[in-house]
Amino acid sequence: MAELARAMDESSGEAVEGKYLTFTLGSEEYGISILKIKEIIGMMPITAVPRTPGFVKGVINLRGKVIPVVDLRLKFGMAEMGYTDRTCIIVVEVSGQGGDVETGIVVDAVSEVLNIKADEIEEAPSFGGALSLDYILGMAKMGGGVKMLLDIDRVLSGQEQGWGSGGEGSLLWVEANGAEGVEGGRNDVEDQGNDRTKEQGGR
């Protein structure tokens, strides 16, 4: 890519300007820094893995590599919805205690790649000490609406469920013990995001 998004400013824990892949869950829009994204693929057969949380749909075989898949709707406590021709899997690289793990997240639809400027980003609002929003890097104010910029490492850390440390049921365990699925293709992430949006718009 000619330009890459700048990663989260680790010293502040806040979102910084750069390129973000945006996607939808229901009526809400979210964004993930392009630096965290490996590729975008269409839905493919997912093999269920026993004794994992409900939002862990199972594993896929992506060109010979077993990748755990998380349904982001279920992870966020949203109602389950049947998959459509717009549903896709975004493969992200998550940093954890056991090292980097490639994980697929199921989203309703990919929107586009946006270059978000610093003056378009605000901190996530505070809802009191009982509710933590540390998985949100910031709120992007664009087009009269708000897009939530996610810290995907924290979204998928899973520490509160006890499955993020590499033990049985963790992402690392799923990756090491998953079953076979079907292979997929790989292209440049930015082109994939925009091409998929054009595809969906033509339907």
C-alpha cells in the first residue's frame, strides 16, 4: 500500500489518524486500523470446536493454516443473525500474551477504507466506572454519523472469559487444534475493502 495507517498510540491508548477499514454490525458502523488487517474473505464452511464460547464459531482452513473465527455480533452481545451474501470474514492479527494470532471476525458487511484525520476523532464517552469502553480507541465523526474505532486486540483478548491465555478454548488453543475447512484467496486489503463495497452496491 502506498500509505499505511498509523497504529494506536500505545502511550495514550487513543486512536490516531490514518486508514481504517469500516464495516457494519446491524445499523452501527465500526472501524479497524488497516495495519491490523491481513485480508478479507467471503463466508466459507466453519468447523465447530467443542468447549469454546458461543461467539467462537469454530475454525477455517485458510490455504493450509487453521484460523479461529469469532462472530463479532455475538461477542458484542447482539442478536444472532443469519449470514447473507454480504456477510464476510475479516482476518486480523491479534497481539496477546502468547504471541500474534491471526483470527477471523464475522461482520455483517464491509463498507470502505477511510482516511480518518485527527480532528475527526474524539475520545469514547464515559458511562461511569461500572462500564469499561477501553476496547474503543475513539469515535470518528463522519458524514453526520459516528463510527466506532476498535482496539481489536482488546476486543478479542478474551481475558474476562479466561480463554485468551493459550489454555483449552483459547484462540491459541483453537488455532493449534482446529479442523479442516476450505481454502480462500488473498489480495491487498485496501483493494479488497473497496472492491467488496462496489460488489455489494451492484446487487
